[in-house]
Amino acid sequence: MPGLAERKSLLPALVAMLASLHAALASFPGPFFRSWMFLILPLEGIILGPGAGALSAMIGGSIGCVVRGEAIILPIVAFSEPLGVACSGLAFKGRWRELLAIYGIMLAAYFAHPLGRALPAWCLWDIYLGALMVMPTCHITKRLARREDLKGPDLPLALALSAFVGLEADVMARIFMLIPTFFYLVLVPENTLEVLSAWWVMGAFATPIEALICMAVVVWVGPPILIALDSKGVRCPIT
């Protein structure tokens, strides 16, 4: 078991390490809308917890956004990526009330805006699915938390679902920043509805592909990391 001094130094060390990895992946544009940071986003929340994970994502995401030359969308990145990480952490902790509140507030604000009602609603199908998966995800993660041994089928499933919930929250947060907070006036001042409609249709197919890729990566690398930390007496999320 790690001593008190080791426990106190472990969290800042992991925050710094994951923030660096996030920044490195965020420095390159991804296959579609997001940078490659989507591969690490859920693990930050699952390992560090909602608060520390959000801090890691805010630092790494902001650095990566500037490095890849997209500083104009820094407010979107600084809000959406930490929120996505926090939601993965909340999902892994079984905190369904906070998750439903986050999804509900952002969706309500989106559809309250005239543009939100004008844009094709079906394009957000994966976000609706993310909201619907909150309760099943938290049921599985709470069941996992009651077990002393992480080895078993519950861990990969809990990781995959927590990743999906967090990634879809990240997508919803980007849409929230773009529409209800009027950031579209900065990025798309002309032919707004036409341009955004094209983005929405592309996103309806692209963002679920990113989610599937990330879920596969998380299920592959997540269990060995969490089991190794647990063997040292460190149960995730750390906070």
C-alpha cells in the first residue's frame, strides 16, 4: 500500500502526465471534428476523477488547441473537453443525477434557441443515446465499485459506457457553446443555417465513429492500467 506522502504526490503527478499526453494528442487535428485527444479524454476522468480530470483536460486541451493553430475555438475547447472528462469520471463513479442534469440543461438550452429548433434534430441522435445510457452505465459502475476484484466482464463494459457518456457530453458541450452562447457568430457569421446544417449532418455520422474508436482503445488499455493501480492500493477514480 502506498504511504501518505506517496498518495499526496500521486495525484499531481498523474494530472501532469495525463495533461501532457492530452496536449500532445490535441496538437494534431483528428479525423473529423475533434483533435486526437478524444482517445485519452475518458481515461482522464476515469483515472483522476471528475475534478482533477477536468483540470488535466483544460490544461492539455488549451495547449493543444493553440499549438495546432486553432486558438479561435479555445473557449469551446476549454469548456467542452473538461466537461467531457468530468462526465466520464461521474459516470464511472455512478453519479447519474449530475450527469442527467448536465445533459438536460444543455439540451434544453439548445432547443430553446431558434437555431436549435431550425437545425435537423435527428443529427443529435448519438447525444440522445448518450443521455439514455446514463442510467445503465451508472448501474454497472456502482455494481463494479462494490467488488473488491476488478477482474471480470464488468470492468470493460463500465469503461466503454463511461467513455461513451463522456464523449457525447463533450459533443453536446461544443454544440452548447456554438449555439446557445452565440459562438456561431464568430465562426459562421454568414449563411449560418446552411453551413451549420452541413456540419450537423456530417457530425451525425462522424462523431459516433470517433466514439467507437475511443471505446475500443479504452477497453484495450483501460483494464491493465486500472488493475495495476488497484494492485498498488490506488482505486480509480482517485478523487
